Amino acid sequence: MIWKKEHLSAEAKQAPSLISHLITNIEELHSHTNHKDAKRIGIVGGGPKGMYALERLLHTVQQEAYEEPIHVIWFNENPHFGSGNNYSVYQPDDLLINYCIGNIDGWLRDDINEQVREQLSLRDWIAKYQTTDSEVTPTDFASRGLVGFYLQDIFMQLQSSLPQQVTISLIVAAVQDVSYTNQFKISLANTDDTLLVDYLLLATGHCYENVPPFKITGDTAPFEYMASAYPVNRLDVLPKGQSVAVMGLGLTFIDICLQLTEGRGGVFNELGEYIPSGEEPVIYPFSRSNLPIQPRGPIYGDSRYAVRAYTKQVLQTLVDERSDRKIDFQQEVLPIINEEIQFAYYSTLLETSSEEKVKQYINGLLADEIFSIDQLLFPVMKSLGDRHQSTKAYLDESIKRAEEGELHHPYMAATAVWRELTPQIGELYNFGGFTAESHQYLDKQLWSACCRTSFGPPIANMKKISALAEAGIIQFTIPPQSQISYDTDKQNFEIGTEEEQYTVSFLIDGRIARSEIVRKNSPLYDRLLERGLIEIFENGTYQPGCIAIKQDGRTTAKIDNQEIPLFFYGTPTEGILFDNDSLSRVRNNLASPWADRILQLIDTHDTYAQQER
């Protein structure tokens, strides 16, 4: 079952309207006198991470019986507080989350916020508010818009259970600049007014911009190039019938294709065939490898591959050692992962859990016959003579593998290993735990392949991509490793190799931009760097391109040798922390230490002020 917004009751969809009545503006904020003596805490970023941080702050205030007034000012560039852009309730229902609903819980279960009366997981929330007769199971999927309603409902619960001494103001505006002298001065877009806060958390999500993958004339990329596909309604300007290239074959590529087809009135019939509306462009996807992302079925409970205890123990030994030395990912970790991948593959193939039988079988194979991490991450696509048909056949085979599942198909069992070991890999990776060279190798050589292999979309959406390819809407014709150039006279793109070139009218960058501060791909973070409020993280000779933070998410930068109360959470920490891009409350949870540290700083400041008096 795929749960959509249409399956929810009206009561479940009230949050956006209620939130809109909470939004204020700078003028109203300046006119309020009841916030005058309160400590001001700014949160920039209205997505799940910003809300998780807010929830932890409210919980910690209650837990510590803190009595002094606190005023939280929450900034977001649009009214989607709680959901953010990724889970906006206004996006179409064909855009799905890529893991089943049983894995999503907006509440932290190991440290319960007792002030909130009802704390439902996504599954339980859907069960409460759904209007169908269908059973809600943890292996169901849901649209991202539905998840947005769930997240915004959580925010309204927080709002309705605020501690008496805490007030919240919602400001819809993009933060353009931040400076600091005893307080942070926040400059917003489209106004000369500024706001002052005492403490600041940036949970800005995907705030980075892709650098154009072609040479541009002047400072501005051409209109025909879209550096991002989000929000997806920006794709509506693309004319029907025109050729549109999409760089990247990951999750964003799927969103683009569905918005340009279903989003324009096309439908998939009961047989899974695509019936065009006539409003579609022709889509030409490509990437460095041209390998489509591997879909997956519902991963939950007993339906997931279980990594051997031995493998986890060996990795834990390395985790224990990393406080004394750097770990070499290539030499020490990769062989462990590869060994588990081989066991997963062959134990599933042979339908046995006997390590001895698996070992005997592998020993009977020639070296080049043994399945390994290289075949998993960098498979060779079978050539059928025609690139489009070869890619579609590969895609269809990947769907069949996913339908069998990781307990029955050897390849899918192997894909599960990386996913299941990600938390331990993160413990080794975080805060520069790997050697510089192996850290760079993981970031630059393996990570995108791991995402393509182990963190794919639901099967239902990949079947739609196959149907679009069958209908000719998607054309897998551009070769891998293609170069891109823009013709300023013809206002189109040439994409291809020396032997093979294709001309297209538009280019959409379907890659998710990562932090590259050195390349100046985020105006806000550029200014923070210029003002000395952040530093670039360095792991020896390697710079991942992200900010440097301490264990509680605080910037490592100082002014006059004094700590700056500037903190980061979520995507901005990618590169120093591993695998942040999820709804998880526990993975890389900087919200809890941030809340603890904020109250410590306030107490320290208040004590110092009293001594001064």
C-alpha cells in the first residue's frame, strides 16, 4: 500500500492552516515588549532537523526546570515549518519516501518528552487519521506530502504544549547574512531590517548550489540550465516536446521524470503502461556510469538481512581504537565489508547460514568468478547493441531483484550490507576518524555508488521509470562520461563524447549539491566564512568541503579567543559527520547536546551578569 494525502481525514491536514496563523513578521516582533528580557535563540531552517532541535530544547527546559524566559525565533524561507521543502504538503503524491513507514518516527524514544500528550510514529499516525478500510502495515510506503502533514502535526503538538516561559515566533524569510558581536545580527532577504539573537542554530538542509558542469560566460548560468529540480513545480516552465537532459540517475532523477509526466496529466494504467497527456518533453538522462539506481522493497523487521555478529564485533574493535589513532578505511574497513558482502551473497545463493559451506563454495571458484564489492558497486551493464535497450533491460532486471528481496536474491542481500553497517561506519568516519587518503577515497570514489546500490527508491516508482522508457518519453541514449558544452548562439547544449554528441534544449542538474565551501557554492556560508564565524574542516591533507564543528555541533571558530554560540545540525555537517540526510532522530543526533549546551551557556551568562552587578 502507498499512503497518499487523499487517504487522510481533514483533521490530519489542519496543521498548515494553523501554522499560517502563527507566522509573524519583523515589525510585529520589534513591537512586542513581552520578549524584551528573554534570551533569544534563533533556529534557521524549518525542516525536520530544525523541528527536532526545537523539540529537544523544549524538553530540556522542562527537564532542567529552567525558569527564565526564552524566546525562540524560527526562520524559514517559506511557510513549511516542520516539513521543510523536502516534505512540503503541497507537492504531488507521486513523489514517495524511499523507505517504508515503519522506519519513520518523529519522536525520540530513548528520552521521552513527557509534556507532549500523544507521540505517534508515522505508522500509528496514519492508522489514526486514515479514511480507508485498509490495514496500515509497517512495510507500506507513503508520499512525501503525507509525511509533511505528519511532521507539521508534530510541530503543532509542540506548540500546544510549550513551557510557560518559552515563546516561539515564526519568520518567513531567507537568511542572507549573519554577523556577531556579543549577539548575532541576522539580515533577511527583501528587507533592510535586522534581528538580534543570543544563540544561533543553522539547520539549513540542502542550502548548497550545484556548480554548473559546463563553462559559462559571465557570472550567470543560462536560463536553459536548472541547477536544482526543487521545488518540482519549477519544472513547469519546460515546454512540451522539447529535449531535456537530466544529469544524474538517482532519486532526484525519478522526481523530475514523474513531475514532467504524471505531473502534467499523464497516467499509468492498471497494466503499468504509461498513457501520455501530450504535454511531456523528451527526457535524456545520463551520469558518469549511466547505471540506474537500484530499487528496493520494504525493509523492516525480519524482512531485512542480518549482518553477522562477528563482523559487527570486528568493526567495534576499530571504533574502540579510533580514539588512539586514525583508521584506514581502505586497508582496515573495506576488507571487512567485502567479506560480509561475499557471505551475504553466497549464503543467500546457497540458502545456508553455514559459514563453512559458504567458505568451501567460494574456495571452489576462480578468483575472477568471486562476487565482491567491486561487482556490487560498479557492475558492468550487458550490451544489447542499443544503449537505450541495454539500460532498460538492466533497469528491469534491477526491479526483478528488488521484488525477490534481500532474503531471497543474492545481489539484494549484498546491497543490504552497506545499509546495515552504515551506523558503525559513521562511528569510524565522524570527526575525521579515517586517515585523510581513505576519507577522501570513501567520499569521492565510493559514496555515490553506495547510495545508488543500497538506498534506492520504492519498486513502484522504478516501474514507472521503466514504463516511461518503454513509451519513449525517457531516452537512455547519451553515453556515460559525457562532457557538456553550451552554445550561446543556439542557446542549447551539446552533450557527449568525441565519438558521439547529442543536442538538447534544456539541462537539469539532478545531483544533490554537497557542501563545497572552497568553491563558494552557498552564499550564506560564504559570508559566515568571510566573517570568521566558521572554519573549513580539514582531516590532515583532505578537505571534504564542509564546516568544522565540535562534538555538540558548535563552530570551532572563535572571536578574540572566545567561543561563538553558533551551532549546526543536519546537512551542513555532511563531510565531518556521515549520512545525515534522513528523518532519523538518533543518527548523528546533535539536537540533544545542542539543547544541553544552550542552557549551560545561558546559565553561565546569567551567573556572570549577576557577579558583574
